[in-house]
Amino acid sequence: MLKNITLVLILVFGVLGVFFFSRPNEANISGAPPYGEPEEDVPVTPFEIARNWVRPDGPPKVGIQVGHWNSSELPEELVKLRNNTGSSGGGKWEWEVNHDIATRIGRTLESAGVSVDILPATVPPRYWADVFIAIHADGSLDSLKSGYKFAGPWRDLTGKSKTLVSILEEEYEVATGLARDENITRNMRGYYTFSWWRYEHAVHPMTTSVIAETGFLTNRSDQRLLINTPEVAANAISKAIIDYLNLENLLF
């Protein structure tokens, strides 16, 4: 009898464990990005790439990466990132929030005449676009932590990422009312898709690249913005990208 009761208890707790640990919850606070290369590993003098490069013909092209989407399918060179699911909050995994915002951005840009790729965690080898933006949402043990941030790579051969970041910051802060989080981490500046010198599955060095942390899923206010009104974040980012493409004379 005691043995049967023990077996029943084991089964019950096993089922409960699967339920609680396989769904998004407030304890999953690891925000994006999942990994960053240090600045000292970036090649110092790759300028012949920029000097000899010519933009391909065609309409403006934007790649929008959905942070953590299909991360289990990352290639062997990025195997250490396969189990990183990002942050969560409000009953949503980070990738779900990122995907919603990214697809909204994509639709707006396409309506403006931009060629758009919605990309998972794995980007095509040496992926090139006029703009590459990785969409993420942050997380923290401190539930009061709030805000957004944008960052470009350690070394930007295009010389244009700072301009794009500046436009994004201005549009995003006005539209969302969020404050800028000044904590730009090594993982952001050394984001793996920026690391073209190390990984095959990274952007081309002549891609103007930015990573976005759209807010904290572990903060109730940021969470409501990102989950209940994702169009606010998406529209701000879309407008900033369109403004940048116009500045570059790529939209007609």
C-alpha cells in the first residue's frame, strides 16, 4: 500500500514539475542577447572590405531578426546558444513578443516599398541588408527595472550604425514613453550575429546593424506595453528605419 502511494506521489509531482517548468513565468529573467564577443577579439584593420565594397542593386532591404525564435535549430558553431530562451513575462515567452513586434515592423516596411526578411535566431551566412535589426525584450531580477536600449556593434565598417541608433532612440522614447536604459552590455555590442569575423552565420560586415531591447518583460508597465500594445513599439521602430532609409536616399 505504501509503495503504491509513493508511486502515485512521484507521478503527481512529476506532472506538476513538467507543467510549471515548461511554461513562461516571472522567474525566467535571462534577457537577451544570449552571448557577446569581447571587443578585443574584433579585427582592428579590416578596412579593405569597406573600401572595395559596392552596394548590390535593388530596392532597400531590411532584415528583422526575431530574438530567440527557433533557437533550438541554431547551427553547431552556435550550439551553446540553443538552450537560451530569453526572458518571459505576462504568460509570454520572449520570442513570442519579439515575433509579434517584428512581423508588424515587416508589414509596415513592405508597404513603404522595402524588401523585408523576417529571420529566426539563425541568420543566413554573411547575410547582407541595408539595415539589420535584432528584436529582443529584456529581463531582470529587479522587477522595477524598466526601459529600452539600442546598440550597434563594437566595430561598424559601414559607419552608419550610430546614426540609426540615434534615430531609433528618438522615435522610440517619444512613442513609448519609456526611459532609455544606459546599461549597454558587452553582449549587446558583441552580439553573435554581428561577429562576422568568427561565425559563418552572421551579418555581412557592410550591413548596418542594431540590436533592440524593447523593454523589460519582468516589469509590469513595460510588459503591458509590449504585450497589450505591440503596435506602439513596432510603429516607432518602423518609422525610425524609414527615416534612416530616406536619409540614405534609398526610398523613392
